Amino acid sequence: MSKPNRPIAIYHEHQDWFRPLFSELDRRGTPYIRIDARRHHFDVSRPDGEFSLVFNRMSPSAYLRGHGNGIFYTLQYLANLERAGTRVINGSHAFRVETSKTLQLSLLEGLNFPYPRSRVINHPTQALAAARGLRYPIVIKANIGGSGAGIRKFEHEEDLAKAVQLNELDLGIDHTALVQEFIPAIGGHITRVEVVGGKYLYGINVYFSGESFDLCPADICKTTTGDELLRTACPVDAPKNNLRVEGYTPPPEIVQQVERIMQTALIDVGGVEYITDSRDGKLYFYDINALSNFVAEGTRVVGFDPHTRLAEYLEQEAAR
């Protein structure tokens, strides 16, 4: 495959997550540059043009690392690149979906795909009213999260009432949150399906210990008492967290639904997570993710290195 004449730009905030991709591009001799989203500037009248395309790898959890300044800025930067005709992989629309759990549920609603029953609030005092009619346990999820940030689980209404009274609810950096029914996972696992170019790449099941994780949805990171829980569905972290990850091929209809979700969201590269309710066997999509780190030890788990497929896709898009 011919290499692009101009370098591929990788726009990212986290300095460690994408080393496997950089290593693969180095191995292939593919020209690329790294753009640091933590400290950046651009000229609206003269957009960047020294690269063939921009691959957006900005993280919505950047604010947890003191880089929240890059989140809303990224929307402006990507929109300006697109206005000027630059090819952006995971562009401004994809990033808007990535940074809004509310928009994710709205997208699922529009597609008539199942998701946990949810309400949206803009102030902690609205949590109790929003939870009325929902089945407990419930979770409060910050609209802009990432890596399980800003999620609390409540077993009973009185637990939520106490948290509201003590002003313990954090709605996140855009002061918006979901009040959502908690889904206990059948078989103690969630399923994540990855796409590249909007098409199915692979699926995995991520198992977590009932003793350590209370069979919680994969993105819960705090209990009602504030105790930390590991982010169980970050496949790249699975080995060091002693989690079991296995390759899994979802049924064709689920693959088709995942592809429709990503194509509707205009997410070129990313993952969709779903969970099956242990109480009634119903499946629910609960996370649409444009920032995929891919599974650790991909060759062993899914039979190939996903970064090779990603690099091939980037080269193809850059050569267009």
C-alpha cells in the first residue's frame, strides 16, 4: 500500500494510551505527527494543512487529569478543520456524541434500540423527582464522563435522598447528568464491540468479579459510600486489573445494530458497549465510545492485532 504524501496527524490528550498505534505506524514507515490537545492554538482564517488528515483521539475524561480546557476547545478546532475541508476521523459530530451521554441515549431512542430507562437533570435537587417511577437500584451518571467518572449507584430512594440533602451529587463539568436504572450483568460480563471505518472489527466479553465489582455496569467507579471501583470495561487495562477478557462474536443482528449506531453517530473508529440484564435476559446498549484503546494482547484475545487494521485504515483514508 502506498504511503500518504503528507503526514497523518494524531490529535490527542493522553500521552500513553496510543503508543501501540504509534509503534505500528513507525513499523510501517507511515509518516505522522502528534498534536498535543493539552496546549494548542489555531488560526480560524488559516487552518492547519500540513497533514493529510486528522485522527481525533481526544478524551472526554481529560478533565480528570487537569486538561479539561481541551474538551470544549476540541469541538471548535474540529469544526474549523471540517469547514476548511480537512478530512477528520471521528470529527466534531462524533465528538459531540462522545462527550454527551444524553446525546447517546437520544441517538439510541431515534434508532429504536434498547437502553436503560433514564431521565436527564441539570441540578442535583431534581434527582429524586427524576428517579420517580424508575426501578432501583439507580445510577447517577455525569453527562461528560469517561473511564467511569462521576457515576454513583444508589440501592434505595432514601440513599439518594441523603446524597441530595448532603449535596454529594456531582453532575460534571457541563452540570448535566443522567438518572438511570442500574442493570445487573448476566454472567458477570459486559460486551464491547469495536468498529473501524464504521464496520465491525471484533467483539469481546469483559468479566469482572462479583466480590470486587458487585456485578455493576462496566462504567461505575464509586459506591454510595465513595469507595473506588475499577473501570472494568477498559479492555487495555484488563490484565493489570486481573479481569478476564475473551474474544466474542456477537449475533449478526447485534453487529448490524452496532454499525448503525456508529454510522449514525459519524464515529469512524470506536466501540459500543452493551449489557444483558440478569433479571430478564434483555439486552441494553449503554455506552457509545469514540475513543477506543483496543483490547490488550489483541493477537491472543481476538486473533489479530487491531492496531494493524487501524493503521491500514488510516493509510487508506489519507491516500484518498
